[in-house]
Amino acid sequence: MKLLRTIRLDPSDTFVFERAADPGEWAVSGAFVFWNSDPAALEGKARTAFRSGFLGVSTLGWSTLVQIVDAAESDRLALVDRLAEQLIAKFAAPSKSDAVAAAEEEVAFVESLCNQPSDTLIAVHRSFEDGAVRESFRTLRPRNGAKPARAFSFLEVDGEDEQPAENVDLISMADRERK
């Protein structure tokens, strides 16, 4: 089985959303958060969350991208339980059974989005048309199925606390090049 986890490729989510989801938390679409809102009246960060956010279930923060990941049945059950808890605590679900039913529906929808290979990224675009919220999803994956190489890697090097034997004076080098 596959589910969605939030992913943060850069710090932009921390600027564009009121609350950013933590990287790696289970995620759902989150459209239900706007159920009692007038999408046309949303402004700023709330509007951004409506238009392009996935909801992180633990923090109730938003993420621009989610990643399809392999999951166990125990992960799915924990996700349903946590979402049901949030629906009761933060969204006034009328009963535990109603919250569990709604959480099951949200997670089933997430599973329907996971019909691509693991590690595929998904973005959402939400709009309000003809009195209804519409969601469209875009998948992003590396060409030829290969994972992209990291631009930077950090390695622990023995003796890194020692000062380098060579000092480079970039300003002097640039001055010499100009002459």
C-alpha cells in the first residue's frame, strides 16, 4: 500500500503558509478545512493554503508537495486514528464514529492518488467553480525513473577541526588577474 508524506525541498512553505507541515508527516488533501469558508474571500496565506496546500495530519500545517511512499497497514490505521483525533479536537466532529468515517474517507482518497511509483511527488491546485471546490493533481517524477543527484552533500571528515595548511586569498588573486 502507498500513502502520502509531506516533503520540503526548500524553506518556501514556511513563508507562504501560516503553519508549514513538518517534513515527513502523513498528509491528506485537506480540502475539508475550507468547508465552512468562502474561498473567494480568502486572502494571503489562507488563500495559498486553499489553492495549493496538502494538510499534514500531525501538525495541521500545509505542504506544497507530498511524496508517495510505501506504507504498512499499521501506518494506515495510525493515520486514520490521528486524523480522527484531529477532526474531533480541531474541527468539532459530532462523534468518534463520525470522525473515524470521515478520516477513512480522506485516507481512501489519498490512496487513490497513489497510483504512481513510490517517490513520485504530487502537487495540488484547488479552485472554487460553480459553487464547488475542484482539485486537480500534478505528478512530478525524475526522468527515466532515476532519482535526481543531490546538488550538495555534507560529509564528516576526520580531522575537520584542524585548520587547513593552505590559506587562499581570493581578493589578491582577483587583483592579480586584473593586472
